[in-house]
Amino acid sequence: MNSLPGNDHAAISKFRTEGLHEWQAEEGATDATCIAVAIDANTEATLALGFEQRTANLIALAEFYGNDGHREHGLPILKEINTRLGLNGDTK
């Protein structure tokens, strides 16, 4: 089960890390394989965190619109938040 269902970077990271580990198993733990695994894991983790931060910013913006009496402006944002969180909830 993916703990970050709407975050493609988390799924991509898992897939690519498994592939790199297979390569590392075939080639052995060389400098190249160790560096490749570390760089790839760091890159995808950074992208996944950026995605989650953007989701947090969207939640704050939707809350602002809701508290400011302009809920209709926040509805498209709520749909995006639901997608990012892997939810299919109704935003009405």
C-alpha cells in the first residue's frame, strides 16, 4: 500500500529504487552503483517532499477562501487536494 496515494514521486521512487537495487545485486556494491542508488533516492525524495509541500500550501489556500467567504473560489483547489491525497470525496 502506498502511504502517499496521490504522490507519483513516491511510487516512482519505489519502482526506480527496486530497479537500481537489482542492478546493484548484479554488478555488486561498486562506487557507481552505490552513488546511483543514493542520488536517485535523494532526487525522488526531494521531489516527493516538494509535492507534499505544495499540497499543504493548497490546503492553506482553500482554508483561506473558506474563511474569507469565497468558498466558490476554493472548490477547484479542493478537487486538486482530493486528487493529491488520493481521495474521491465530494467537495460540495
